[in-house]
Amino acid sequence: MAKKKETELLVCPACGSTDMRWLLGGKLGDQYKCTKCNYQGIAVKGGAKFAKELKKK
């Protein structure tokens, strides 16, 4: 039986929220804004488990 692959989410590196909104993009990559803590910058990709772990820290 094949494992179900976990969906990748954009995660805020500051607070662990998955509620990220795209701001702009360019040669250096995409920039996002977190609607929970107002962080602006790069977002990390990860699954729901990863986001939960970030929120704990």
C-alpha cells in the first residue's frame, strides 16, 4: 500500500501559521506576508506536522 504524501503548505517561520499571503516575486524569489503576526519575507514549505512543531516553539 502506497503512503499518502502530505500536502505541502507555506508556513510562517516566525509564528508557524499557515495563513500566508503572496506579496511580490522577482529574481530573488517570492515574498509573503503572514496575516497572524504580520511577518514579511520568505515562507518555508512544510506539512501540517511541521507547522504544528513551529507553533510550539
